Amino acid sequence: MPEAEPASILDASALIALLHAEPGSDAVLNAIADGAAMSVVNWAETLSKVAADGDDPQTVATAFDGMFTREQLTDVDCIEIARLRPLTRRRGLSLADRACLALGARLGIPVLTADRDWADLNIGITVQLIR
């Protein structure tokens, strides 16, 4: 049975908000229930934050297994990540941030984030703040 197309993309900040039961967690849970995806770059960023906080990334990976799809980067994504660099440099967006946005652009679906600096990027990619 083929996987359903995702309805939104999760930024690492959104998943971390869920892990810490922060405000906006309900929006992340709803997105996961509706079908969400995450770039493998943002998945690595999330697990790295978990490890930096002293928790076990394998435990978290196991807990989230099957809850959302992990999307590999494509050549198209790499070009979009590069294209976004000069457009987002003033805001300090990281490569992982741009990978999230590039995936949203490729799939044509909204990106969920806790990062308020993304709210008015005005780069043709729909950004939804979780709080």
C-alpha cells in the first residue's frame, strides 16, 4: 500500500517543541496526525539536539518510528537550498533551515516551525508558526 502524500513539513524546532511539551505541541501533533514529513537533515538536527540535551537519540528515533516520513534530499532540493542562501542570509537561516524550506517548496506544502524569524520571509514558501 503506497504511503499517503504528506500535508506538511516539520522543522526541527517544531518536533523539539513537541518533545519538550512546549506551546505549539498540539499543532505539531495535529500535523503528524494529518500526515507530515521531515527532511533527513532536520531529523539529524532534532536527534543532535536530543543528544546535546543528554538524552538518547536512539530512544527518540524509536519513539517516532513510523509517525512521519523522512524525506531524502534530492538534487532539486540542493539547488533550492543554495538559491535560498542569499535570500535568507540576513535572517541567519542554517543549511538545515533551508533544507526544510526547500522540501516544502518541492512538495508544495506548508512548513511548520517554531522559529518566528520565518514568518515573513516572503520567498514563495508557505510557513506556519506553531505558536
